[in-house]
Amino acid sequence: MIDAQRLVMNDMGLEGLHASGAATVNADRILIPVSASVRRITGLDSVAGGSLANVRLNGDLAVKGGRVLSDNLRLKSDRIDAKVIVVADTAKGLYTGAIDGRIDNYRLDSVGIFNITTDMKLKSEGSAFALQGTVRARSTKLLNDSLQTYLGGNFAASSNVKYGTDGVVHFSDLRLAAPDLAVRGGYGSWSPSGRIALVASGTSDRYGAIGVNVKGTIQNPDAHVTAEHPGFGVGLANVDARVTGVREGYRLAMTSDTDYGPLKADVTLGMGKALAIQINSANLSGVDFAGRIQQVPSGPFAGQLTAEGNGIGGALKLSAEGKYQAVDFNLRAKDAVFKGPAQLTIGSAIIDGRAVLTDQPQVVADAQVSGTTFGALELAAARVIVDYRNGTGRAKALVEGVSGVPFRLAANAELQPKLWRVALDGRVRGWM
């Protein structure tokens, strides 16, 4: 019999433990019936999605030499009704196990809450053994807005899983079904050294065909990602990207099409003492981008990004104004033509300004554009002046062009925290 207020084994803690059992000794093994209750189990977050309360465990442990095995321990608590499989080899220093059954309200931080069902078996492989079976999960609530948007809502996933004495987890026939994404036939592995491998492909109504091939480690990955038409506001399509590890960070090399022409980029994300983004090279429809920005201790980024080529010249200067991000921008364009479906051409443009991203953003800008087309919109001339600070300011604009019909519009605006007043004058094909 065992009674303990607290018992700790590696990262797992048992509080209020009471256990009893009488061993049966045979010539080849020792069989120990187990009947135990635990007021609370901690340290099982990665297995049970949080601590467990009011736990009961019943079954047998078989001991043979330095091995301890069980595949009939029954675990019950307020959230779990499952069989526990225990595998230990003291000679090899192997201590592991799995849950075979149901886990409700499994919380994976920053991802979601899931109901999980497992069907695991303990199998002999010569002188060794392995845990093998299936795992199924269905989300009940997603906690990540980006994941919610990407998947279109809650999802269901399943996979075959195998875990052997070498400590490597192999998974196959990985499937995922969500409103906006379906994945079938994925496979891969994870090893205690941190090495991972994943090959999967899927289809999405929003992004088209998607492919992922990952190997290496989280710190030093080699990932190849393809996507048919992710969009992302610029018509991104036919994306072919590779993510590799570099010293204290990651490197992204990609090619794709966009609404504004072909895009090729080579970018390094530094994850050292301060987050940094370095554009090694990038080109969009003949415009070369370069520069580096780095996060400062107060939070914002500081640095400069430049654009040059195809009639475009400009700079984006980032700095910190206290804890807020400040951006100074200057852009010049002359006879710029972007060869993409958007059909963007800029005869002339002069844009200067500064923005500070406070709780009430501050924007001071002067933009002049002429001889510009964007799809069916033709701008003969346009000028916009904005001075908006601390929730108040003024803006005025004059725009002339054709969008199906000719138009000429002038606007003056008074901007107050609770009310924006706009005076509008002009004509659309002779009206107004």
C-alpha cells in the first residue's frame, strides 16, 4: 500500500495518492494488480491538455527483468475515460506510455480546445515492443484567429501513429477536414533529438492546392511549401517557397505571381536578441526592394526599406516614437508599368508623409498622382492632402478621371473624434 501527499516523477506530480495491490510472483514474471486514486495529477499538459482531478486507476503491471509493461490500466476522471498503456525498460532508460480512449476539452494553448479519441495497442516486435494505433481529434473552439481564418472554422483530424523503443514517433495517413481545407495522406516522424519530417498535400477553396515537405528541426528546418492561389490581398499565386535555418533565425526564398507581376524574394528573419527582418533581395515586376529593420527595446521597428527600378524610387523609414511605431515614407514614380492582371501603370506620382501608429494614428501626407490606370479606373490627376493628429485634423482631395463614366470630384473634410464632416463637390458625366 502507498499513501503520499505528493509524489513527483520527472515532470509529473501526483497529489493525494493512495495505491494498493498484492503481487503475484511467477517463474517468468511478476504481476502487480493496481488500484489507485489521486486527488490531482499535474505535469500532463502535453498528454491530457491540463491537470486532472479526482482520478481513479485500476489494472495490472507486469514486471519481467528490467521491463515493466501494462495494457489494461483503466483511467477515469472528470475529463478522461481511457486505458493507459505503460512501457518501461530500466536497462535502456526508457519510460513511456500512451492513453487509449477519450479525452474531452483538451486545451492546446494558442491553438484550440479539442475532444480526442485514441485507439492504441501494445505490440511485440521481436525482443522489442511498440505502441501503435490511431488518434482522432475534433476541435470545439479555436483560440487562434489566423487559424480560424485559414481553416474557415472548426476541423477534424486523424492519423495512424507508431512509437517504438527507439523513441521515434511515426505517423501516416494524416487527414484533416475543415470548411476551407482538406488534407489527405500526410506522413512523417518526430524523434527525441528534435528532428521532424512531414510530407502533406491538400486542397483549399481559398488557397487552391497546397503542398508541404518539412525535414530537419524547429531550430534548423528545411521546409518546401507550395500554394496555388493564396491571394493575401495582392493576388499571390503559384507560390513556391523554401524556409531554411540560418544562424539565430530563418531564411525564406520564394517565387510567385501577383496581380502586379512576378515576385521573387530572399528574406532573412533574425530571432536573436532582437527580432530583425533583412531583405537580401526582392523584385516585383522590375522593382528591386532592399533594406533591414530591427525591433528596438521599446517594441517598434527601426530601419529603412527601399524600392528602385521600373520607374519607381522610394524609401520607407521606420523608427520608434516612444512605444509607438513611426513611419516616414517618400515615393516617386515616372512611367512605371506593372505587368500583371491588375494592369497598373503610373504616369507620375509624388507621395510624401509620416505616420505614427498611436492609439489614434497620426497621419500627415501629401500625394499627387497623374496618368495612372488600375484595371478599369483611369486617373487623369489626383491630389490628396491629410493632416490628422490626436484624433482631429483636416483632409482635402481633388480627383479627376474615368471609371466607366468621366468624373471630377473635390472634397474637404473636418475630422473630429466623434464626427467627420465632409463637403463634396464635382460631377459624374455632367451630373452634380
